[in-house]
Amino acid sequence: MHALMRHLHDHASTATDTTPSMVTRGLVLDQGWRYDLTLWIGDTLMFRGQLRVMRRKTLDLARIQPGEAVLDVGCGTGTLALDVGRQVGRAGRVVGVDPAAAQIARARAKAARRHVPVEFQTGVIERLDFADGTFDVVLSTLMMHHLPASLKRQGLAEIARVLKPGGRLVIADFPRQRDRQGRVARFHACGSDLDDLTALVRDAGFSQVETEALRPGRFSAFPGAGFVTAVWS
């Protein structure tokens, strides 16, 4: 089962099949329905549902209200963005961006099938194609560890630009491999140092920066997760 989850990262790349403007220096997972299948199997058998718990925690921390505009950066196949779409309702707006064409195609198909009006488009964190002050909330889950430090800084600057004054940011990521102990240390995916992420968010000009942790599952291989929340002044 660990080999199955490893497949997600072993078949990743640092570029996309879209136009040159969509090429990113971050890691790209471009697997569409295979990605969803792998995560479903992994969360059911390895993580005992803890990925779903992490998504719910992300939404709770974001305090999303009906009618708000929300951006999910690195949205993958759109699972979290679709949950957000149900929260903001028809009066709100939800956009998911990801550099991988197959992920976006899968996300659009899921949104159409479930009749949830979420917009999905190919895009990269270093060049978000939105006007200044567009969104009330920006989310980033399990993608910061795909980025080199310089790209994290650039991406956070872009996130700050597209947030409204008083807008909220929620970042969720796995802990670094070196910080894991026991059976969860075998889980392949990389992670982020929570202190480093917090410092980068503060350096980007955010205020009210806080952190929380979701502990590893006692009877699962889930490595835990760290959350950074912040407000754009």
C-alpha cells in the first residue's frame, strides 16, 4: 500500500503539457481519475479516513461564509473546492487552479456530475490570473511541500495580492519526513516544516498568523498535518 501512495510522487513532473505560461518550478501531479482512486484507497486502508478529517479541519479554520469568494490553489481534482462550493452557495464563487491538465479535467467532470458551480482552470501559484483583491479566502492543501523555498515566497506574494483586505489564508500540509516517528515515518510523501511556513507567511506581510496540528492517526499510517492560518491586512 505504501508503494501505491509512492506512485503519486514517482510519476510527477516539474512541468505541464499546457502552454509555456503554465509551466511551474513546482512538482506537478497529473493523473486525473487515477489520482482520486489512489487517494481513496490510501485514505480508506492506510489513513482510516484522516484525509477527510484534514479537509474538514481546513474548512473549519477557513470560517467560510455563504456568498464569499474562495480560491483553492493547487486544487488537484477538486475534492476540497467542491466542498467549499456547497458552503458558499449560489451567491458565492469558488475557483480551483492547478497546473496539471488532467487534474483540472477531472475536477470539471466531478463538478458537472454533482451540479456544483465551481470554476476550475489551469494555473500556477507564481502567476495567479486574477485581479488584485478578488478573494475572501485562499486555501492551499498538501501542495506547499511541492515547491522550492523561492517559489513559496513568490506564491505567497501572489496569494496576498489576490486576497481582499482582511481576507483569510489557510495552509495545510504533512509534516516533514524527518519529524515523523514510528510507522508514519514510512509514508513516502514529503512535507513542510511548520515553523518555516509560518515565517514565510509572516514575511509575506500577513498578520494574525497562527498554527494548529492534526496529530498522526493512532491506528493508521496518516503522518499528521500542520495548519497555518493568517489574515491579509
